[in-house]
Amino acid sequence: MIEPVFFYSALIISIGAFLAILRVLLGPSVPDRVVGVDTLNTLVVAGMVLLGAAYDRTIYIDIAIVYALLSYIGTLIIARYLQGGLE
């Protein structure tokens, strides 16, 4: 059984993810959408860490670390592309 503190934490992360999805869909410019996707990726990592803590499984935390690294690299590539660096 999951403790209530994990439930409320997951609820807060879900609300943040919903707001990030709104930013991605309604963002007036491309950099706003990139920030929304990056925020959503950060919240996914936080959710994985929360799952790892709730179920006492370290595999979720390991996967979250790898996902965070790939998310960071993806954000750097998108930022470089928006500057016109990739050819």
C-alpha cells in the first residue's frame, strides 16, 4: 500500500505535468515549447524517483538517471538547432 504522502506528491507532479503539456500545446513560440518539453521531462524523472521511493525499487532511480541524461542531451541538441548550429 502506498502511503498518502506519495499519493499527494504524485498528484502535485501530475498537475505540473498537465501545466507543462499546456505550455507545449499553447506556447506562442518554439523556445516556449522547448521549455515545456524540458519541464515535462524533469517531471517524468521526478515521477520515476517517486515511484522508486514508494515501491523501494532502485531500478526506477537508475532508469530516471539515464532518462535525465538523455533528456539533457536532447535539450542541448534542440537549443543548438534553434540557434542554427546544426547543418
